[in-house]
Amino acid sequence: MRIINLLPADVYTVINKSILTEIDKNNVISLYEPIIGHSAVSLYFTLWRDLDKLEIMSLDFHHHHLMTIMKTDLATIKLAREALEAVGLLKTYYKDGNVGSYIYELYSPLSAQDFFNHPVFNIVLYNNIGKREYEILKEEYQKVKFNLDEYEDVSKKLNEVYQTSDIVPEFDVRDRESNIPLVDNQVDFDLIISTLPKGIINEKAFNKRVKDLINNLSFVYGLDTMQMTDLIRMVVNEKGFIDKKELRIEARKYYQYSHDGKLPTFIYRTQPEYLKTPIGDQSNRAKIIYVFENTTPYDFLKNKYKGSTPSKRDLNIMENLLVDMQLKPAVVNVLIDYVLKINNNKLNTNFIEAIAGQWKRAGVETAPEAMSLAEKEQKKYAKRIAVKSNVKNPLEKPIWFKEEYKSEEMTKEEQQELEDMFKDFR
């Protein structure tokens, strides 16, 4: 992309591509400002102010107008504009002429739900404001849930209340529109290919899947082109193709080496709010689901270690489930709890990946879905084992497999296990 010098005499026109609500304004300040800074937020609201009374389009203004209003220089304005572009709040178009002419298209911010579930924004916000401020902010956006299982929906449908007409007018109505930012190529593939020694790499090695993987790894682990090139050199096989599994491993190891053994922040996130179970149910099963949904996979595994730091091997397994297989945090917690119980308190990589692959293909995203599928599969497996060994129900199973938790039907060990789970994760 060519470099364009921004001048005070350059003209700009603002075009509104969306509708900005009071909630949107609050989201820009609460969620975006810690990422893009106050200058970018100031520019965003200044451009909105430039719109006409109908908030559709502005008059033509010189950039000197922005300098005067914002009391700042053009370099700061340009940086602020680029920050808005990066997070999807603004699109910029340029045309040459006697003076430069710009079109600034304004977009609404993401909703709080979309923001907190965005793979980039959520992490950057957490890193910028810290755990305490992040939790306070998240609490402000917490959605009130209510269990409606015992209620009947008696709401009227549109056609039950109003008569329709044969004539349906059509309008091109302005709507709320967000510009979801895309992550561009993280590395220069031409530079990677030219840097690798001739004959080491097959010309077909860089297909779309490999490029996508390289971009994802570069983004997740913060690797630049030369760092990624060094890693690729290490994982090219004898046929000149890139071993994707080994590349994941080497990228992870590089990140951990550069960050004192820590893994990316994915393992420190809890279940997204929109996938959590509504509150209201006070059963023991509901309390266990609450634990799965409101505990990070790292803390869940750490508690399984009786408070000790989990081994690097087990952390790598967990990170693979979250980053590579893209399972939700609560689903990972269920999977960990399930496998530890039925597999003699051991996390076997192949066993876990086999179950995780099945759950991923089944579209499992919530704790109740994962628990239900685990119960069904365990019953099938237990039945096959029972037939072979002639032993009834020979396998261990998690406490949450019981549909009802009546104390008189539970052993002392099961009662203690249930109490320990609630105690550890309160």
C-alpha cells in the first residue's frame, strides 16, 4: 500500500454506514478505548459530530478543521484514524486531485457479546487492563438469566394481532452495521520462500491450508516472518513438505521459551456468556455445570493437581484443545474431568484427542451438551466391556453422571467428591 502524506488542506467527507446508539457509545469508551486510546476515540466521536442532523453525511471539511477541534497535530490524527481502521470502526477511501480527498465511512462498534467472544479483542483488552479491571468490566455486561423451564410462552405472533395487506412497501432503510475487522496475512510468504535454501522446500508446500495455519500460528504466538521462517526450516520433511503438527509444536515451544514457560491467554478464559446456562436451577447438577462454565481450564486443571502447577505436558494438551481444536472452555473442563475419572487419573493425549474430535464434529459448545454426550458414550463403552468381561458396570465414572443427587443413594466417597468439587471451585 502506497504512502499518502496527509495535509491540513486535504478535504474529507464523513458517510454514516450505521446507527450509533447510547449503548454503542458506552461500548466504544469501555471496550475499545483501552485498546485504541483516547485520541482515536476522540476522532471517532468528532467525525460523528461532523454529520448532518439526519446523521447520514457531512459537509466537506478540511483536515485543519480536525486539528482545530481536537487541539492536536496531523500526525496524531493519522495514527488515531489508523487505529479506528484496525478495529473496524472506520473505513478510509482516498482520491488524488489538486488537494487530497478522503471519504471516511463510520461503523458501529461490536456488541458487548461479540466483543467478549472476539478471538483478538477479548485477549488484547485483558492484557491491556489486567485481570481485576477485566473482571469488573465483564461483570458490568453480565446478562441476567432466568430459568423459564416451568413457564409457558404465551406471547402472540405478529399475524395473530395484525392483519396483513397485499401491498408491501419496500424501503432501503439504514441499519446498524458493524465492520468486523479481518486479520490480514501475518507474514510475508514471498520472503519466507525466497529465504529458504533452494531444494529444501517443495513448490507445492505452501497450499491454502498451510498458509492459513502459518498465519494463525503467527497471530496466536506473535511470530514475525523471520521467526516463522526459522521454525519452518525445522519442520520440513524429506519430501519438502511442512509437517503441520511439528510446526504447531515448535511455535508453541518458541512462545513458551520467550514467555517464561507460559502459554497464550486462551487457557485463562472462561466460557463465553452466551453459551452459559441460565441461573435459577439449584440442583447439584446445575452447580457442577456452573463450576465448568465459570472456571478457566487452567484453574480447573490446577485444582485437579491439588493446587500445584500442572505439568507442561498437560498444559500443552489443554492448549491444543482450545487453540488447535477450538473447543469452548467449559467443554474442555468437562473433557478433563471425564477423562481423569475414567482413565485412572491420567490425561492420555491420543485418548483425549479422539474424544475431542468426536465432540468437535458433533458441534458440542456447552457444558450440558458435553456432559450428555460423555454419558451416552460411556454407557455404550461400559456395556461392551460388561459383555466381554461379564462384569456389571466395570468402569469408573464422574459424579455428574448421576441424574439425581439424593444423599441416601450416594456412597460416602461420592458425597465427599461432590463436596470437594463445590469447595474447590467456589
